[in-house]
Amino acid sequence: MPWAATAGAWTEHNGHAQIITTFTSSNAEMSFDAKGHATIPTAFNKMSAETLAEYGLSGSITLLFAPTLVMADIATPGARAEHSNSVSYEGGGRVLLFGRAGKLSMQATYKSAGAFAMSVSADHESGQQIDVRLLYGTNYKLLDDDGFVDIEAGERFIGRPRPDETLVDLTAGLWLMPRTMIMAQSFNIISGNAIAPYTPYRTHKLEFSLVQRLTDRWSLQSSTFFSPAGRNALDEKGMSVALWAQL
């Protein structure tokens, strides 16, 4: 099994842990309107730092905890400029359902968030969300190189007035060399019925990464991402750097 795949449907081995710390910078000069066209001038800048910690309670149960710090500024025509420093905390677990033909898991987490709707809040009010998803991962060979595919689908139940969200995330990775992997990811969110101050929205992001294994325990991931489509959402692009540790 490719070492880097353990952040998806795979569960950690008993007593083992994985920590991924990510620093992200992104911006947007336009937003997608209700018809999906990037026509709304926007001044958006965001810096974030997130740590995902996973611990194998047993071979089939993994606990996870993810604090996140976000600093953001946004301004759009006809709306008040906003600035926010937001801290959120997410915790939960992942259970392996079966692992013969690939890995099928179920994951549930609870997240509390600060202001600015970085994930679950609006108008400087605290928010919360429950995320439930089904994950499937499998390994493959391509020209004798090891690779993996991870597919995740689920529902986020979010405190009002924000609508609930349906999500679909896709990841494919391939080790080109023993210490170098390329990875492509697609992150997709579709909102449910919305009430003021929200309108229905869709966000789609594509991310491409290079993962370099520094030692047997440490790896460095460098990524770039952009939004190829959306509705009532930012036309966002950016980059991130992540440090992976196996303990």
C-alpha cells in the first residue's frame, strides 16, 4: 500500500499516528454568479494553517483531530468589506467496514467554527457542523509504479442559517519514483436549500500536488489549486505546503 494513502479510506495501524500540517495561501479576483459565470469583481485573500492528527485506536478504528486557523479579507460590490481571524476545531473517527477488495470506511466528525463562513458560519456568529461520509480506496499499478485512488462522498449537516452540503472528493496518486509522488484531487460541494442571508451555491476545486518523501517518517507536499467552475462562490486559486509525519 502506498504510504501516503493512509489519509483517505485507509485506517491507521494500531498505535500508529499520522500528522499533516498544511499552510495555504489563496485569493480571488472574481466570483461566480447565480448562472455559474465568473462576472462579480471580488477582492479576496486568505491565509490558513491546519493540522490533521490521526491515531490508530485499533486496526479498524482511527481517531482524528484537526484545528484550523484562518485569516481572510473579502470585498465585493454592494457589500461591506469583511476581515476575520477564525479558529475552528474538528474531531471524530473513521471505521473500516471491509478491506478485501480495496478499503471501504465510514467517517464522522463534529466541527465548531469561528466567524466569516470559512466553513460553517456567517455574520461573525459561531457555527457548527456534523460531517458524515463514506470512503473507498484502492491501490493500482501503472507501468510498475505504485498508485492509489480514494473516493469520498457524504453530507455535512450545518447549523442554520447556512444550508447543508453534499460533498464528493476524488484523489489519485502515483509514485513516479520511490521518494516522489504526484497527486491530483477534485473537491466538490453542492449546497442544499438556502435561506437568507445565503443562496444556493456550488464550489469545485482542482488541486495538483508533488509529494517528496524526505525520510521514512517525513514527507513534504507542495500543491497548487484553482476553481474551474462554481455558482455563488469564489473563483479561488492558491497554493499550499504540507509537512507529513508518520509516528
